[in-house]
Amino acid sequence: MIKKCLFPAAGYGTRFLPATKAMPKEMLPILTKPLIQYGVEEAYDAGCDVMAVITGRGKRAITDHFDISYELEHQIQGSSKESLLTDIRTLIDNCTFTYTRQNEMKGLGDAIYKGKVLVGEADPFAVILADDLCFNPDGDGVLRQMIDLYNKYKCCVVAIMEVPKEDVHKYGVIAGREIEDSVFMVDNMVEKPDNDKAPSNLAIIGRYILTPDIFEVIKKTKPGKNGELQITDALLTQAKKGMVLGYKFKGNRFDCGSVEGFVEATNYFYDHEKKPKAIEEKK
């Protein structure tokens, strides 16, 4: 079983300046919960209990969030606010959190390679990018769906979705043949291609299942787009061996790395979580 989930969280979050000057972008809240907690909850619900976080300078708030705050808990003990910490205490009590730093921003491939010391080289592991907020109101979370697919095929899996042709330059893009409903055997992957040169409009979003041999592949991969070490380029090596699947997941995805996506997610979760409760309480 896949028990470890890696969270690359060393980026600067420049699209949210000045808010992210001192606050990690992964700690930006959707309603009352930070982005990274949504990701950790998704991983925990999928069966992971080791959360490995790649951090950087100025990211101590993430470490503090997934730790006990004795003073705070003492102050609200016995009050109506105590229940507000139930979800985060469940994660703290049932998961192990480990951390290491990415000292330079050299790309997602480099961040994942830094995670080798946390997840080891023996077992497959998951990767979640917290600013891609995924939610499936009708069933299993996206990572659970992907782990089920891994258990069937035993190879790398990337989450994909259709995007408008004019937006493909923002993503890693795959091409391949559909081997079952919503499952593609990937034979080509390109990082942020020009719109007119993209192999398809199937874009990779921030959910991966990776086999441990990916570390050796990353080690041999040369810097690509923007001079960074791209996980897409490393996975292309695997794809040429028929070892990567693309999965069109069930559920919603919000690009919370952009202001527009962040606002969209906030409105969505307000409408689906807080607003109905408020209406019911008024009744």
C-alpha cells in the first residue's frame, strides 16, 4: 500500500504578493482551513499516514500548523471553539510529519528528488501540490482514485484534465491512447508547450503516484523548461517504457496558485459547506 505522500511546498507564491511575503502560500485559507491541510486530509483519506513536506525559508508556519498548540488548546478547552480543532488534531494524532528544505528553486523535479530522504527508495509514494485543490463531492478523493488505479497497474500515475487549447502552455501536457474509460497509456509528455505545438489538451495537475525508480531517472534528467528540473521530463523517460498512466479523475480541481482560482474555490466551499449550514440554523 502507498503510505507516504510528498508535499512540495518551497515555492515563493509570488502571484499572491504581498500576502505571501511572510505567509507561505500553502497556508492561505479557503474559508477557515489552509490549503495544505486540504491536501493532507486528502492523503490521509487515501490511506497515507506519513506526510513528507519539502519546505524552504520562511515556511515555519507549516511546521507549526501540524503540531500541538498547548496554549491555544488550553484557552479554548471546554468552549464551543474546541470542536474547530477536531480535524487538525485527527491529522496530528494519526500522521507522522517529516520535513526537509529545498534551498534553491530548481523546479518540481528537484523538489521531489529532495524528498528522497523522507520517502525512501523502496516503495511507491504519492505527490500532492497543495495549491491544486481537488474535491470530489460524490465519492472518493482524487488521490484515493489514483491509488486504486496504481494497485491495478503498478506504474506511475498522473492526474489529468481537459483544458482549453489556449491554456495548454501553462501545464505539462500528455498524449496517449485510452486503455479503459478515463485511463490513458502515456507515450508523450511536454512541459508548457506552445499552444500550437501541444500534443493534446490533456493537462497534468498536481497529483502523482510515483515509483521509487523515479529518483534515479530524475538524477539523470537534464534541466528543461526555464532551466528547471521538470518532473514531466523525467516521467517522459518512464512513459517511453510504457510505465506512466494518465487518469482523468472524478471531481473538481481549483488552481489556487492563481487569484482567480483561489476566489473560485472559496466561493465553491462557502456554497457547499458554510452557506447551507447558515440557512439551516436560521430555520
